[in-house]
Amino acid sequence: MTHVSLKVNGREVSRDVEPRTLLVELLRRDLNLTGTHVGCDTSQCGCCVVHVDGVGTKSCTMLAVQADGKAITTIEGLAAVAEADGRAEDGLHPVQAAFRQHHGLQCGFCTPGMIMSAADLLSRNADPTEHEVREWLEGNLCRCTGYHNIVKAIMAAGATMRGAATPRAAE
Amino acid sequence: MYAFDYAKPASLDEAARLLADDPEAKALAGGQTYIPTLKQRLAQPTRLVDLAGIPDLATIKEEGDGLAVGAMTTHKAVAASPVVQRAFPELAYLASLIGDPAVRAMGTIGGSVANNDPAADYPVVVLTLDATVRTTKGEHRGSDFFPGMFETALEPDELIREFHIPVPEAAAWEKFRNPASRYALVSVLLVRTKDGEIRCGVGGAGPTCFRATAIEDALRSSFAPEALDGVTIDAGDLNEDIHATAAYRAHLIPVLAKRCVRRMLRR
Ligand SMILES: Cc1cc2nc3c(=O)[nH]c(=O)nc-3n(C[C@H](O)[C@H](O)[C@H](O)COP(=O)(O)OP(=O)(O)OC[C@H]3O[C@@H](n4cnc5c(N)ncnc54)[C@H](O)[C@@H]3O)c2cc1C
Ligand code: FES
Ligand code: FES
């Protein structure tokens, strides 16, 4: 067993873990944060993306021991980040609110990873082109939506975050 | 995953010592190749030696005629580095096309070169520019570093410290991406070195990266896309899998090389 101390959604967490424990296993199994999903075995789908020190990372491809000393934000903690910045809408992060408004999901399985990846992009560049959004989502697979409304939602969230008028909702 | 122990040494020499003491121990860099390998139970190390706690391994500096890039430098850091963007913009572009943003945030140049996946991108750079690979045991030349598929000149307990990458006079990188995995089906790095030599490195196509000498010869006599019209590459030694036949890969090599020539002429 190896001891790890990290911050998850603002809360200090200390645990003894087997070194082979994945970060996503620590989150889902030990901390009951089941919003982070596992969609593949090959590090390709992006359902498991969380922020590690603010950077989008596949939690299925990181060991819990590698996250020692780091600050993790999961989908459960994203709204609180927006609250702290005074950007929350209805208790949601602007990206979450935009996914709801623009129907950026169908079954919802890929959605936590999509939203965490999108929030990472928009925190660096709140005014991406559609092409940049699509390129950014290379590591996030959705089997339902065809990406159209996902991209629309992210563009709209960018507009909200930089204080521009929100484009109309998808038909 | 099989169980293993974990160590996070504070220096590269200590890491090398841990590997020398236990032949079944293995280094861990960004984990973007090795953790998927462990998850599939394709490896069973006794211990992972995490290089992330070692200071000064993630640096990028100009050095003489090239760039010194530390082994733990992430793909993301290379892509975003103002030094790389100014001195060798095609290298920043190459890094920006590796995998996806999350892979680029964790994956490192040292891990990519040490792993030598036939479809990996950095080995093509190290081979084509004959970069120097500085390790815990000395130095290797990039031209002798990749003997075969997933093989390198490294000893099991030898760790890469940094690369010295000579900056070419001009360069173009063309990567024909598999639309699902984003790995190269075929990639071509065409360069004109500071001495005026034309070199053409190929990735993704064979068991390991190689120089396409037929293309280099044709472009030496005339640096124009048409010079490659009659040039063919033998498919005999190339990879064949569910994604592409060997013949298709052979066909793509001069096609991508032509695109490189056009881009270099336009600049
Ligand atoms: C979805 C996905 C897409 C990808 N797409 C691409 C792509 O398009 N192009 C591409 O080139 N790569 C791609 N990769 C691979 C990625 O670039 C990896 O980051 C890289 O191959 C390995 O780097 P790492 O730091 O993650 O190494 P690790 O996975 O930690 O280690 C890989 C191997 O290198 C050894 N090693 C690591 N560091 C050192 C060192 N300093 N000295 C000696 N040995 C060392 C380890 O022991 C291990 O055997 C992709 C990966 C994924 C998951
Ligand atoms: S579950 Fe992590 S990439 Fe698929
Ligand atoms: S909404 Fe179903 S996988 Fe994306």
C-alpha cells in the first residue's frame, strides 16, 4: 500500500491505495464520485476526463499514486469552481448550462468527459473557432449525438464566459 | 492490472539504480503508453519507478545548432513552447498532432522515443535529424537508436535524460492519421539540414522508422514535387494490418513526401 494525499473538489483526501489503483478507481470506488465514467479499456474515449491541477487528464490512464499532492476536479465539483468565479448559472457551470440548453447530450454517458474537456479548453481560450473545438474533442468519443449540438453548446458556453450574447438554442 | 510496487526517486541516477537492482522494475513517465499496456496485462513489472519526481527533466533550451529537450517534456509543452515555435516550428506542429489534448498533457518525448512504437512520431525526428540521445550511461546517435519494432539501443537499466535535436534549415511534417486512433498510418518528415543535405524520414509504415533513400536521391537532383513522380517504395518490408495494406502504405510515402516538398517551396 502507498499513502496518497490529494485534494478532490476542494476537499482534502488521504488514503492508502495499492499502487495499481487507477485515479478513476479511487474516484468512483473509494470516494463514490461516479459522475466520472469509464467507456473503454484503451485510453481513447475520454469519458473519464477530470482536471488534474486544472488540466484535462484521462483518469483511467493515471495511477492514483501519480495524483499524490495534486488538486482534482471532477464533474461533481465543476459547478463549485464556477460559483467561486461568480460564473455559475442556476448552480451549474456555464458549460453544463449550455449542454442542457443546446441538447448537447442524448444518453449522457460521454457527457462528463465532454464537459470537463470543454471546460479545460474554454479556461484557456473562451473564443475558439468551431474547428478548434472539434480538434480539441479528438479524445472524446460520443456514440449518440453526432457532435453537432456538443460543439454548439461549447461555442455558446464560450460566448457566455467571455460575456458575449448567447447564440440561440439548437432547433 | 497485475500488482506492483511503486517508487518515486528524486534523481535520475537513483532511478537508474532502482532499475539496475531489479531487472523486472520499469520506468514510468507520462504513462500514456505503459498504463494501457499494464491494463491489458501485457506487462508484469515488479515495481514502477516514476520519473515525475525528478527535477529539471522537463526543460527546453536552445543549445548550439539545436534544441536541448528534457526526457520528461510533455507533448503539450513542446507544442506550446515559444522557443520551439521560433527555432523549429515544424517540431511544435508535430507535437500538436500527437493523440489528443489529454494524451499530450501527460505523454512525454522520452517515453515516446524509449517505446519506439512503429506508429510513434518523435522517433522519426530523432532518426532523421540524427539527434543525440543523452542517457544515464552516455550518448547514442539517433541514426543508430532504433534497431527494430519496439526496440531501442537502450539497456534495460538505462534512462534517457535529454535529447539534443539539431534544428534543420527547413522542414515539413506530413502525418496521414488513422481517423480512429489518430496514430500515423504513414508519416513523413522531410528536412534540409543546415549543411544543405536532404533527408526523408518515414514513420508508421515499417516495423520501425526509416529513411526513404530513393526519395532523398530524387530530391537531391531536383527539389520539386515532380521529381518524385516515378519513385516507388518497396511494399515488401512494410506493415500490413486492419487499417491499411502494405501496398497502400508504400503508395502513401511519396504522396506525403510530395506534400512536404510543396510546403517547403511555398515558404
Ligand atoms: C489515445 C492515444 C493516442 C496516441 N496517439 C499518438 C500519436 O498520434 N503519436 C505518437 O507518437 N504517440 C501517440 N500516443 C502515445 C503517446 O505519445 C505516449 O505519451 C508516448 O508514446 C509514451 O510517453 P509516456 O510519457 O506516456 O511514456 P510511458 O507510457 O510512461 O512509458 C513508455 C515506455 O517508455 C519507457 N520510458 C519512459 N520514459 C523513459 C526514459 N526517460 N528513459 C527510458 N525509458 C523511458 C517506459 O519504461 C515505458 O516502457 C498516443 C497514446 C494514446 C493513449
Ligand atoms: S475510459 Fe478513459 S479514455 Fe476511455
Ligand atoms: S450522449 Fe451518448 S455517448 Fe454521447
